Amino acid sequence: MLMRKKTKEYSYYQEFIEVSAMAVSAAKLMTSILADYNLETLEARLKELHEIEHAADQKKHKMMSYLYSDFLPPLEREDIIDLAGELDTTIDTIEDTLIHIDIYQIQKITPAMLKFMEIIEKSALTLDEAINDLKNFKKSKIIKEAIITINRLEKQGDSLYTRSVKKLFVEQKDALTTMATTNIYDRFERATDSFEAAANVIERIVLKNS
């Protein structure tokens, strides 16, 4: 396999920053869609979100292509691969949630869905802070605080999921609505988990290099 020297033009840290910014954009767009929900325009809004997801995919593929022949990456290859994958997954899970809202033709956004998005958007913003300071991971206080915050937000997501599904089964009499809404809550909960998974990779990088 041919190797090439790392060039100054390419920065894994900068690529991570750009993908993280896309995750923030995806979360903010999703919040906007749900806050002003209109089933008739949902397909068009879903295309907007897919454009962000596709751009993030392209970033990840470019990074993997570069990593393949980079003999001296700034982090271990496994860590770069894992973090790139988890960052991409945060956007994928947000898009997947909206896809299922469209599939099930959800008529009304529940308060729980808006609360989930509040948690997800906070998680995206907090992760973005950590990613922006990733190059300083050996001495970063920002990263440590961000990991704690994201873990706390994920637990809030778990608690919200439990309460919301229970409330749904107690109050909702229509079986199809119950099934569809539960599935949507599942997707929201996976999205909150995805940010914790990304934070866990960052934590592993810090611990391995401490």
C-alpha cells in the first residue's frame, strides 16, 4: 500500500468541527420543523434535513479515504474512525426520526416530542463545544464538562421516554396512534443516545492519552 505524507491542507480536527456544526444545524432544523409543524410541507422539509445528512456522509467518506493512506494521523485510527462514525450517526438518527414522523403521517406533535428536541438540541450544542476544543483534549476542561452534561442530558432523555410511553398507553385509546407514537419516541430516544455515544468516544480519547 502506498503511503503519503500528511499535508497541512487537511485537518481531522477541522473536519470533525464541520460535521459537528452540521449536527447542530440538523437539530435546529428539526426543532424548527416540529415547532411550526405542517404535515403538508413535511416532505419538503425532510429534503432539507437530508441535504445536511448527505453532506455529513460525504465528509465522513472523504475522511476515511484520507485516513486510508495517512501514515501519521494525530489520533489513533480506531478513534478517528469511531468518532467520525458516531458524529455521522447523530445526524442520521435525527433524520430517521423525521422520516418516521412522515411515514406514520403524524398529525400532531406532542409536548414530549418538543421536549425530546430540546434535549437533543442541547446535546448537539454541548457536543459541538467539546469537538471545537478536541485539539486541546489533553488539558481541556471544556471537554470534561461537556461529557458530564451530555451524560446528564441522555439520562433526561431516558426518563422522558419512560414517562411519555407510559402516559401514552394510559391515555391513548387508539391502538394505531399508540403504536406510531411509541415508535417515534423510540427514535427520539435513540437520537439522545447517539450524542452520548459520540461523547463516550471523546472520553476514551482523553483517557487513553492522559
